[in-house]
Amino acid sequence: MTDDMFADVKHEPGASKPDPIVVADKVHRHFGGLTAVDVEHFEVQRGAITALIGPNGAGKSTFFNLLTGFDKPQTGDWLFNGHSLKGVSPAKVARAGKVRTFQLTKALSRMTVLENMRLGASDQKGENFFYAFAKPLWADREEEITARAHVLLKRFKLYEKKDDYAGSLSGGQRKLLEMARALMSEPEMVMLDEPMAGVNPALTESLLDHIVELKQEGVTVLFVEHDMHMVRRISDWVVVMAEGKIIAEGPPSTVMQNEQVQAAYLGSHHDEDLSELPSADELHEEASE
Amino acid sequence: MDLIYDLLREAIAPTTAAFALAAIGLNFHFGLTGLLNMGQAGFMLLGMYGYAIVVREGGPIWLGILAAIAAAAVFGLLLGWPTLKLRGDYLAIVTIAAAEMIRYLGRSQNLNALTGASTGIRGSDFKGSFEMLSPFPDEQVTIWVWTFHGTRSTSWWLLLVGWALVALFLLMFWRLSKSPWGRVLKGIREDEDAVRSLGKNVYSYKMQALVIGGVIGAIAGIVWALGASVQPDSMGRPTTFWIWTLLLLGGAATVFGPVLGSILFWCSLVLVKGLASLLIPESVLSTQELEPFSLMLVGIALMCLVIFRPQGVLGDKKELAFND
């Protein structure tokens, strides 16, 4: 099915897709003199798993932050489901149905696993200060939310841990929790920033299965990853970034054979230049602090 | 025997209630939301001024309370507006400076007609209408072991109102901290960006917490002022630090932590002072030196607390301790 989706898509940077959920145009972000992201055109196919790869400092995480409202570009516009998300706050991006996770897992350590999950839900009136006083106004919704949290926790094999503080989970379990939490609001699209980073190999397989399951439920997935093995196994389409630009697109089986991709990865003058400079991601982290 | 009586008296004194209230406010800031408000005394002072000035000029009590609440709310909005978008430490810097600004402004000669400058506002100028409402007789009243005046200053009437307010705001804290609203605040305390990524407007929640905690601080200020007078210098930095101390002592993020902390803090101060005056001869330590000496001992006790029980008396170490 997914092969069909991409059957007519050209193997070139900025290729247009039959049914794009995200369309970005001329997104440019620089930190001082360093260009972190300079994307001419970018589309994400609805219902597919798209991988965003590239060497360190390619601008993947910055681009991720831009698309989710966590950072603002100097120029450019991007649409989600046809609506512009330019200048829209991260919270509103999430409410629009595009939820992200983080490279450095953000489990809310001193809250229980179940409370973490409940926080991910949307449409809880009790989150309004005045409604919060009157439990009957939000108790029903709370039950629905809890029921959904139980289902997701069972699926992600965290149910037994539901009353433990999230801080007591292992690194891999935190990744699972973060992913499960992102699903609480039933998003149309999830963006996973290095879902495999720091996960022990025993958990890798189940994490991959969960991502594939998302696709089967109709959720669009865009993820950043270094691990090529994982990219090959689960992605339908791969977008390669280097020095802030998209340099290649294609199916996972062939995209790595692209000459430019190999040059970006295996070192030519590009890499040497970059190694002298701090990476765009590092700069970005400094700037956002 | 006198010492035991002093302790019992201190445990229920209006000051203890006022500090418990201020700490409940701070518990909204720090315990729930993780906001480092280092200017709670400023909120209290604004509450005092708001109430005392309105009532002195002939306004009714409700208007005075409203003025106190409004002043604290506006102060909270002004403080939060530029700082809540920044990292936590900035709020600490801004609040400590802003609270001092309020105090210096209140002390300034230019505002003498309004605030009474450094002498402040005398109790008799604004306490009358509150004391008139007292259901207690206008004389010393003894109930069980305690003797207080029925109506004036540190009175049974003020005790009743002060502790009723404590109970009310404890109930409010309990209800809100166990609600979805409180859950969002706790999430913000743990990681703002995570909460943003889940679709919550973090800025608005932080602002709500700052204003609510500040308003409770202002009400604490009214209770304090009704037991004494409006004195800007009584609301300096030490007051803020005491509030922090007793909140952490009782246990931040717990419902009863602020109350237990306030009682323990003030009683231990009385105890240390009492024991020191009993046991240490005047030739070694004069009466004027007793106060700083006992504060120093309390300070040492608190350092021990930090080392041996960082979550406070009631706190859950896994949820909130002040060493991580």
C-alpha cells in the first residue's frame, strides 16, 4: 500500500507527494552567521513513516523545532492540513494534531506514569482554573482519559508501572512513556526526535513495532534518526539533510546510494568545514536556553 | 512553665496563621509550579497597604480586601509578564528586586501622606472596623490554657478569622492540586517544554499560579497587619526567606506542610530563645543578643534538616526535595 503512495514520487529533494499533510516552503533559520536550516520545499506524505536523516549538525533537530513551533525561522511558511502554522505556539501546534517527542526524553520524573499519561489528554475542562474547583464537571472526562491511558499503557507494556514515579523508569521505558503520552490526544501526526537514542537493544524491536503500529492506525510519523538499520526497517520514505538543506529524497533501499548523500556522510570538504564549527543543533540549544 | 505557655501561645498566634497563609501562596508558586518567587513579602506588603489605606480613608472592609487582592494581582501580572517566558532563575531575581522596590517605595517620604513613609500606618488607623465585628467580649478572654484579648490586635477574633482563612486556602490548595489544573502545573514544574508539546499554554498557567499565590500572600499580609500595624521594614527580605524556610521545613507540595512548617518554625524560635535565656547567664549573652543567637541556632537546625530530611517533615522525597 505504502509502495503505491510513493510510486509516482520523484527521487529528488523537495519532491511533491500525492497527499501531503505537511508542506513547508523556503524555511530559513540562521544563528548569527551560521545557517542552520535552509529548506526550499518539503512535503510529508499523510499516513506514511518518513525518516529525516543526515550527519551531525545537518539541522534536523532545528528543522523539527521549527515545524513544531519550538523555534521561529527568519523566513518561510509551512502548512499542516492546509493551515499555516507560521508563528503558531508549540501548544497550538500540538492541539492542531501534531505532537512531538524529544531527543532528550522529557518524562515528568516526579509525577507518576499514569499522571504523565493523563496530562497528554486533550479536552479536559478541569484544566481550567475555575472548572477545577468542581470535580463533577470534569470527573467523567477524567474517567475516559484514565481508561485510554490504561489501554495505551498496556500496549506499551508500562501498565505495571502506572503508579511509579516516571523518574524511576529506565531510559527505554521513558521513551516508550513519552511516545504513549503523545498518543493520548489522538494526534494525526507524531514527530519523534531520535526515538532510539539511549534505548537498550532489547527494547529497540518493540519500539520499532510500536511505530509501525502507529502507521497502521493511520497516524503519520516523521522521525529523526541516526541509526540506519532502523531507518531501513520501518520507513517508507527517507529525506536526507546536510548543512541545513535537503539534499536527497527517496525510498530507504536506494537513497543511501545517492552520491551526494555518501559525500555528506563519509566526509568530503563538507564535513571538515562543519567539524570546525559548533553544530547547528548545539548552537540552537544554547540559543533556546 | 512560662515557656510552655509561650509555646502554646505562639502555635496559634495570628502571626503563625499569617505566615502559614503566605506559605500556602508560595506553595502554589514553588510546590506546584516550580516558580522561584523570592518576593512573597512584597505581595504581603502590597496587601497590607491596599487594605490599610482603603479602610483608613473610610472604605468598607470588603473594599479593603478587594484593593489588597487587586494590588497583588496587578503586581503578579507585571512581574510575570516579562519574566515567565524566561528561565526560572530570572523570576527569582526580578521578584526579590521588585519586593524591595515596593518596600522602598512605601518608605519614601514622597508618599508620606499615603503610606506613612518609614513609620508606616498605625494600627489604630485601620483596625477599628474589623475589631467592631468581633463576636468576642472587649476584654481578656481565657479559653482552656490560652488567654488573649477578645477583640483587639492579637485577639481571639483575629485568631478565628486567620485560621479560618488558613483552613479555606488549605481546602482550595487540596482541591486544586488534585485537579487536572494542578496536574498541568506539576507538569510545568517538571518540564515546561514537555507540557508545551502536549498542547498546554504554559505561560498562561504560570501566570495563573503566580497571581493566585500572590493574592494569598496579600491576604496573609492583611492578617499580619491586623495583629500589628503596617510597617514596611517588617516585610523585607528576611520575611520572604522565613516563608521559604517554613514551607521547606513543613514540606513543599504537601497540603499541610505550610501550616506545620509555620507552627514548628515560630515555636522553635520561641523555644530556643526561652531556653537560652533560662540556661545562659546574662554576663555571657545579653538580652539583646538573644534574638540573633536563637535565629542562628534555628539556622543550624535548618541546615541539619537540609542534610538529613531534604523533603521536609511531611514531604515525599520522591516528589519534591530541595536538594535536586
